[in-house]
Amino acid sequence: MQIIVYGTINSVSLALMALGFAMVYGISRVPNFAHGALYIVCGFVCWIFLNSLGLNYFLAIILSLLVNALIGALMYRFVLIRVRGMNISEIIGSYAIGLAILEGLRWGGFKGMTYTLPVFMEGSITLGGVPVDYHRLLMMIIGVVLVGLLWAFTHYTKLGLALQGMAQDERAALMLGIDSDLMATLAMAFGAMLAGVAAILILPLGNIVVESGYHVLIMSIAVCIVGGLGSWMGAIVAAFLIGFTQILTVVYIGSHFQMVVAILAIILTLIVKPSGLFGRQHELEERV
Amino acid sequence: MDIAQARKERIDRGIKVRSDGLYALMSLKELSYLTLPRFLLIAGMLSLPFLMPGMYWQRVISIVCIYSLLALSFDFLAHYVGLVCLGGAFFIGMGGYIAGILNTYFGLPPVLTIPLATIIGGALSTFLLLPCLPLKGVYFAIVTLMYPLFMARIIEAFDIFGGTDGIIGIDSFSNHWVEQYVVIGVVLGFVFGLRRLVNMDIGLIFTAIMDNDQAVKASGINITLYRALAVFIASSMGCLGGACITHIYMWSGISQFALDFSILPIAATVIGGAGTLVGPVLGCLILVPVSELLRDFGTLRIVFYAVILVAFILFKSEGIMEFVQRKYEQFERWTKI
């Protein structure tokens, strides 16, 4: 029972982390290696709004999400747009931006003292003999609702359909009058916002530390690769797969191996089936 | 003259054209035009240890050379074989640990451990990377980025080879002159060696694999074999650097798998000029001392070189080397349209 409860919680938080990365890659084919940095930035901005400016927690969350979306959009508009389509430059460029943000935060006094965000709701509930605090429960509910909303957004709104069209075939989308640069900028903004949502939901459970930016990046890459780059359904399934495997390794082998499992999952998936579980890339494109 | 009515025109310098063919041998002036850049590089590298003010900066020169080796191997793999390898730290760590193990557990002197670590490390890295060789582009990049992280976690989790403390008590070079001239000699050797290699038949095959692997396959050439060979060359260079750094610091540990070793060489390659083989060395000569100067600012130096990297990718993606080479070989003038 313990394994099921913690496994589900872990899986949902992994899925939350990875959604933004999967979305940006799925739509604009830009591997956003600054994803972890955006995650931490959102937590930090929220902390500033909350503690330095003394805003209401709800207001602070909304504002920090908007700020994060703006950062993502600016990053795409001014940097990534110029290297789009050049795989290596995309990776190096976005990674360099992420590195600059994270190390800049580390340098800018964002160390030593512990920064924490308050949980949404105190207290806990017992589920089948396992105590679960309300915040984790809320996180799961919001995660599920978020996935549902995203699904509805991409299937039933005009903007969502435009994004999906671009993900499927950019040239055809261009011909139908969809501005691909605008769409990619929006996708990046949404991706940054999703990273922010993950941060707001997950960070109250621990401290805001710069290192977790790298951790989030690795985990979201792991999830997206195992699920298949560019496939959202795959990402969610993979999040559950990796989430449960991680909890099982913690229970039966030891917590040292948690990260080993994630990295091993990436390496094995890439070697055996690079398109992942649900990848839509053709075999020929990625393999010789 | 109004800008709109003129354009810039680039023309080869006369001396460049004259020294293109075999007749360059007839004139001292043209000979020196050809050899001057090479001579400058060799003489400059060899005189560096004398020009440095103290032990500290001489040590920096050794580090520059080790990063140059990594940057060279990245440049070779990415622009002549078409495999973008983001895992320079993997090679450094492999070489470093193997040299450390050979030195402390088996008692071999540095004269033996460095060549052995180069060969064994290269072979081992190639063997471990063998399953990923069919991958291309972003997939190979991500998988190689994960390798050093994986190795570090494995060593941490199993607590082998000294665990998080690393292997200590490793012999150093006999003195710092030997240390510096070994690494400088190795870098110069590899720069000119790789230049020769990519112009030989095998280099042609490497480039062909990068451009169109299906066509190479269709001509009956085993591309995995050639890729493995290229990875072996590149990883041996990285392992050589790792072995040297282990003996310089008399220590090998998990931090040799750190991202620093993967990122800085790539930054140096981008800044120096991708695909030129000399560019990465120049890039390291600029970046490493700058990051040493900024050591007081702590992690701000990482921000600094990340920003330089982005700026170069956006505004000067050809790199310093291409720019200098163009200036050396061509002149520009405005012409009326």
C-alpha cells in the first residue's frame, strides 16, 4: 500500500516536471535544456513576491507564473529563434542560458539560508494505513486536473489546435496561415508556465535549492525520452513507470540508487528504442 | 558613399594565391607566409611556460592544455565524424580513475600509467559507448551527456574507488617543467596529427559518414566500425587528459565526472571556431585563464562563460579562428553596385 501511494505521488510529480519539457519539444522541436532553471526561477520569484513584497500567496503564484511565461517567451524570441533547427546550437544555447540562470541565482546570495514556500494546506489524512499530507493529495488532484485541461485545450480550442497542427507538420501549418514563430514562442511560454506550476506544487515539500534545477532537468529528460520525445501521453506513462521504479528501488535497494535508475532508464531506452514507448519519430530519422 | 549603393567585396590576397600551389617552394616570402601561422602556434605554445609569472599560472597552462585536448576531441567528433558528444567529462573521469588505480593499487609510475590509461580508457569508453553508436544527432548528444552523471552516481552508490573521497596519494610528475611540456607536446601533436588524419582516406570516410551515412553503407563500408574507431581516437585523447590531470592534482575523484569538463570544451570550440581543430585550442587559451581570473567571483564565472557562449552562438557563430583566417587570406573593399 505504501508503495502504491508513494509511487503515485512520485509519478505525478515527475509527470508535472516533464510536461513542460514535453510540450516545448513536441511543438517547436526545441529541446529546452533551460527547463530546470525555469523551474527554480519560478520558485524564487514566488518567494520574492511572497516574502519581500508581502503579497497574498494566491496572487504571488499567479504573478510568478506570468513572469515565468514571460521569461520563457523572451528566451525563445531573442535567443532560441535564431538557432532553431540547428540541434547542437539549440542544446548548447538553451543549456548555457539555464546554466547562467542557475549559477547566477547561486551567486546572487541564493544560498546558505533556506528558502521555503508554505504548503497550501496543513494536516494529513490516512490512505489505507499510510499517512499522506493534504498538500501531496492536492498536488495529485491538481496534476490530474492540469493534464485534463491541457488535453481539452489542445483538442477543443483554436489556439490549441493550431499548436497541435504545428507539432504535426510545420510546413502544412504555415500554409494554413498559422504563424509558426508566434506558436513556438507561445509553446515556450506555456512550457515555462508548466515548469512554474510544477515548481509551485512541488517546492513547498522541501527547500528551494539550486541543485534541484539540475535534478529536475535530468528527470524531465528521462521521462520524455522513455516516453518518446514529443509525445505527451508517452511522457505521462513514462512518469508512472519511472516513478514506481524509483520508489521500488528506494524500498528494496537503497535511496542512493534513485538517480542511477533514472539515468539508466535514459541510456537503455535510447539504446534499445530511441523513439521511446510512444515516440512518433520514424526509425530512419534517428537511427542509421 | 551611401551604404545602399555599395557592397563589400572579398578577394584573396595575392600572396595567398601565389602560395597555393607547389611554386610556393620557390620563394622565401611565400614559404614564410605559409609557415608563419604554424610557427606562431608552435613557438607560442612552447614559450608559454616561460612567459607565465609564477607557479600558479604555469599550472593554469597545464589545465588549458587538458581542456584543449577535450575541445579537440569534441571538435573532431562533432565536425568530422558527425557525432556530437556532450560527455567530455566521461573521458576525463575514465582516464583519471584508471591512472589513479594503476598508480595506487599497482604501483606503476606516471610514465607507464599515462599511456596505459590512454589506451585502456579509450578502449573501455569506446566499448561502453558502442551500443549508442547507431544513434544520431540529439539522441547521441543526450545519451553521452548522461554517461558521466551515471558513472559518478555508480561510484557514489557502490562506494568503490574511495567513494566520494576519491583516490588520494597519487604520484605527481617529477617536476613542473616536465608536466607542462608533456601536456603542451601532446596538444601540439594532436592538433597536427588530427589535421593530417582528417585529410587522409580514413578522414574522408569519417566526413562521408557525417554527410550521408546511407551512401557510405551502400558502398560496403561498415560505418559502425569507423564510428567506433573515431570514438576511440577521441576518447583516448580525453583519457590522456584525464590521466594527466590526475597526476597534476595527485588525486582522482567524482568531480572529474563534473559537467565543467563537458561544457567548457564545447564553449571553447564554439568561440574558437568549430571544425578548424586549431580554434578549440585558441578558445581554451582564452576561456580558461579568463575563468581563472574570475575565480574570486565564485559561480559568477560560470554565468560569464555561459553568456559569452550564447553571444558567440548568436552573433559570431563562425568563431575566432575562421575570422582570423579570413583576414589573413583575404582583403575587403567597398565596390559600387
